[in-house]
Amino acid sequence: MSQNTLETLRQQLSEFASVRNWEQFHSPKNLSMALSAEVAELIEHFQWLTEKQSSDLSPDKLEEVGYELADILIYLVRIADKLDVDLLEVAYKKMAINEKRYPVEKVKGDARRASEYE
């Protein structure tokens, strides 16, 4: 039984690229450019929507947005793989940094940048 983990996804994506001889194209530079394009495609789905509309997508639109999110995740995992970055490890480290930068008692209900609280 296969597990749905980030590591399993990383392995499957690596194999997918390898058997297609796409590794030659998957430099961190190229992958980050592709990631940026996918983020722009996600943004297009929300462009011109109100806040309420953006939270209340039709099932078809939600499926399209889901696929864009999947593309983003795929490129993100590929970049991390190429750079030997453990995404979960650095995400937890970054959350610890953010806990210190944005203490609840100082920022609750306020969405300014960290430098604006000093």
C-alpha cells in the first residue's frame, strides 16, 4: 500500500521526469520560472472576483483551481528535490521564525508586515 507523503510524491515526480528524459530541462532556474507561471494561472482564476466570490467557487471552478494548486505543488517539490531541500523541515523552521516575528499578543487581528510592528 503506497502512502501519500511528500517523499512519495517527490519520488514519483523524479521518476516521471527521468523516464521522459526531462531532467535536462529541470534546473532550479527553469523550474522556478515554470512555478511562477503556474502561480499566475492560479491568480487568473481569482482576478476580478470579490472577496466573497473568491471563497464561494462553483464546483467546476474549484476543480480548475485545484489543478493549478497541484501544478504549483509539483513544481515546488521538483525545485526542492533539485536543491536537496526538505520542504517539511524548512516549513517547520520557517513557522518557528514566524512565531517569533509575529507574536499573537502583538499582531492578533492586524495584518501588517513584521517590520511595521517595531
